[in-house]
Amino acid sequence: MYVCMYVCTRTSAIFLYPLHPPVASPISASLPDSMGTASSVLTQYDIEGVQQHCHNLFSQHEIVSLYQRFCQLDRNAKGFISADEFLSVPEFAMNPLSQRLLKMVDGLNFKDFVAFLSAFSAKANMEQKIGLIFHVYDSDRNGKISFNDILEVLQDLSGVFMSNEQREKVLVQVLKEAGYTRESYLMLDDFIKVFGNSGLKMEVEIPVD
Amino acid sequence: MDTPGNLKTSISELDLDRPNIEDYLPSGTSIQEPLDKLSLRDLLDISPTLTEAAGAIVDDSFTRCFKSNPPEPWNWNVYLFPLWCCGVVIRYGILFPVRVLVLAIGWIIFLSSYIPVHLLLKGHDKLRKKIERSLVEVICMFFVASWTGVVKYHGPRPSRRPKQVFVANHTSMIDFIVLEQMTPFAVIMQKHPGWVGLLQSTILESVGCIWFHRSEAKDREIVAKKLRDHVQGADNNPLLIFPEGTCVNNHYTVMFKKGAFELDSTVCPIAIKYNKIFVDAFWNSRKQSFTTHLLQLMTSWAVVCDVWYLETPKSETWRDSH
């Protein structure tokens, strides 16, 4: 019965749509031990590999859904989404932190794309979410956040609403109250300490049909 | 000027959507409610903005407008599958050849009348244009027949008046053909390559169509001028513009581009809705070429659509609603 169904859906797809030329799977490009089959369909094997890579923070349905979205954004099936393809989403381009995020997501293959988004899963814990925020601030990837790093993010967010002097003053004052100085560097542990136990609401729902 | 010791602000939880740093504006620009002080944690918390960005990456309303939903296969049981097979045989084996024949006949008739008229009546422009217009109408009717198109027109037919512009939603290139078979319109289209481009430069020229090239920068002013001239001329076909600028999947509309509304003329809207049960007429130009799209239409049962000629709203409300 199930074989019959499978055969029917496959053949109906052939009749309803002209055959697309086989597309190299973006998963095969990133999984060194994959079968290397040229298909644009996710296999169970691929899904499990991706799930493992994102520490099981997404269900298999969500990964399939994300794959459809990935293919939708990746227009010429290159296996990654380029910066201008991200910017073609108006709601993303309007976001004040879009340039910083672009540096993190530009050119990611599907596995890493899912890993990036896994911090936004409902199952992600505080550390994973804080880790992502830390990486957004730490644009030069040296593992520590300086006064200027925070100032740059504030600049992105507040734009024309505040002058540079106002921003600096605010930051110096707030850092002083928390026990840091202008010259301090914040590590990931400091970040975790600052955020403490207060909840962090950073969740995105993956639309699953 | 604020002194560092007097920095107070309201808590960001009032408005998670906005960056909380806005509460730090100097007095006079925001309502200062002295609650707790701004903590480092709140300052560093960019999670609302990040959540919005991730939400946009995962799903956004603009891309949804261009999604072509694959039809669900309904032929998966023992009873329906043979019926579906019969359907395929009828569609590909009987209907398709008949339609190709109809289309071929249509083209033969059209070309054999159009070319002589075009060459012989060079001098009598008015008469030539009239005949060419009716011939274009005829070939459009043949096209529509070749997909077994069932088109229902609602509303008053557009009359030829100067300073009148028609706007319609855009699902596929066939929108133009469906509208053209009822009334000759002049369209503004992008110049396409291939056989479509050939059609554009020869036949559609006679109906008064205007071409533009998306990639050429100077093109805009030239085209804008051509549009204005066309609209002023009383003898020209009414101008049809698709203000969405691209093909959308007939479930949503995309925000209109304003060019159509700056021409200083009355705007008459037309709505085209395709019935999805028969065929999904959305031409996803990223996925299919126009030829493939036409072939898909010709091997389906029918193209059923409704065309509504709508009333012209007052110009202010039109601009506001879009």
C-alpha cells in the first residue's frame, strides 16, 4: 500500500511538472560521509545529520520546513544563501542588526544555517541563547567584548536618536554600576553572569505545514 | 546637559519591540517615568531585535507572495489512480493535439491576414491600425481557446477615452492575453528575449505597447515620457499597467509601484482571479520558462478565471490604500 502510494506520488510529480535537472544536495556538500546523491530532496540520513549538528534543538519536521525555506532563499541552488539573497527579504533588511547578522550567516551551508537558528529554538537553553548574543557583539571573534564593541551595537540600534557622546556616557555609567570599567573586556562567562537567571525571550517558531 | 548621576529611565519591558535604549533620550523627547535604573543586562539584551531578524529569515510575508504551492497528489488509491491515468491520456493524447491544432490554425489565419495588411496598407495608417487591433484580438481568442479558457467578465467594459489608465494584478503573462481578447489594450512590458521578444517587437507594436529594460538606468525617464504621451493621445489603446511589477501567486498582492498613479489620469482597477481547481496559473518565472508554462496550461483541463472591471475610486483614497 505504501509502496503504491510512493510510486503514485512520484509518477504524478513527473506528470504534473517538467523534470528538473538534478541538483547537487547542499547536505552532500557539507556531510563528508554522505552518499553524494544528486537530489534536491532531503533523505532521512541527511535530516539526522543536521539534527545532530544542532544538538537536537529542532524536530525533524522543523528541519524539513527549514530546508524548504533554505531552498526558497537560495535561488540558484548554490548550496548556500548569499548576502544579497538575505537582504532580499524586506523584513530582514530593515532590521538594525542586519549587517552584523549578515557577517554571521553569509555563505552558510544548510547544516550551519540550522545550527545558527538553533539558538532561537524553544528548546534552547539560556547559555546557547546568550552564546549567540555574545557572538553578535564579538564581531572580530577574539572571544572578548570591548567597550567599543558594545558601543557599535548601540549605534546600530539607536542610530540617529542619540549622539555618540550620549551613548558613551550611558555606557560608562551603566558599566560602572555593574562593576566594570571602560577598559574592561567582557568574556562569555561575564555575559552569563550579567544575564543571570532572568529569562531570555528569544524564540522563533518554524512554520510546519 | 544631563550629569552622569541623574540617568534614570523606564524599564524596557514596556515595549519589547523597540530597542530599549530609546528610553535614554534626553528629556523632552520621551515620557520619563522614573522607575528602576537601566542595568547592564537590559542594555546588552538585544534579543527582541535578534528575534525579529531570525523570524524574517525563517518566514516572511513578501516571499510568501511568490510561493507556488505544489498541488497535493490526490490520485493515491486504487480507485482514483486508473481514473487519473485516463485523465492523463485524454489530456496529453487528445486535448493537447487538438489545442495545438487550434493554435496553429489561429496563427496561420493571423499571420496570413496580418502580414499583407501590414505591408499593403502602409499608407492608410488608421485603417491598418484598426484591422491590426481586431486581428490581435482574434489571435488572443485563439490562444485562450487553446487552453480551453473560460473567462467570465464582470463589470462595464473599458471604453476608449484619453487620460485613462488601467491597473491589474499580475499572475502570469497570460493575464494580458485574457484581457486583450475582450478589449485591445496597450501594455507596458519588459522586453523579453526569445520568441516572446520577437512577438513583442512585431505584433504587439501595432497595439501600441511600450517596452522597458529593467537594467538600463536612463530607461526610466524615457519610458515615463512615453507613458505620458500615450495616455494623452485620444486614438491610442487604453493603457494597461501591472503595478506589482512582477508575477504574484494569485493568493496575495504585493505593494504597488507608484509609477502608474503619477500619470495624472483616472485609474481604473481590474482584478483577475484564477480558479485553482483547474490549473494553477501562477507563472513562477524563476522556476519555469514561458514556453514550459504555456505547455503546462495546454495540458491541463481548463483555465478558468474571473475578470472584474472595478469602479474607479477617488484618487486620494486609492493612493492611501496602497
